[in-house]
Amino acid sequence: MRRQIQKLIDKEINPSVAGHGGRIELVDYVNKHVYIQMMGGCQGCAASSATLRQGVERIIRDSFGDDVVEIIDVTDHEQGDNPFYSTSPFE
């Protein structure tokens, strides 16, 4: 299952986030939970939660249905080097 999820991420998700200098990788798949890590422009990006919920999660759920109950982002977004969008200093 891990290989199938990573293959989907590489084929369907990474080409889209690559336009913003990002990449997403599967960290693990345990008990129907998918753990992903965002890198590059996605790490620390203010839009990363929208990317996760509206893009990554939708694509994975559409492809794997009941084999996935939750997609969890384990990225340390505070350590992002050069996010495409920076967070507001007023938040």
C-alpha cells in the first residue's frame, strides 16, 4: 500500500506543488492513516493546510477510499527555509 500511495503522490500531486517549489512524500501508512511530509516551498507555506485538505487529501481519498481514514501532515512548518507564501507577522 505504501508504494501505491507514494506512486499516486508522485504522479498526481507532486507535479502540481512542484510549480511552487514544493514536494510531498509519504512518511508512513499505519492502520489506514497516511503520514506525509511537505518539503521545499510547501514547508512553512501559509497555504499548506489548504493544499493538504483540498488537494492531497481529496486525491488520496478518491483513489483509496476506505483504505484511508486520515491524512496527517507531520511536517515541521516552523523550519521552512523559503516558503512560496510567507505567513503574516500579525498572526
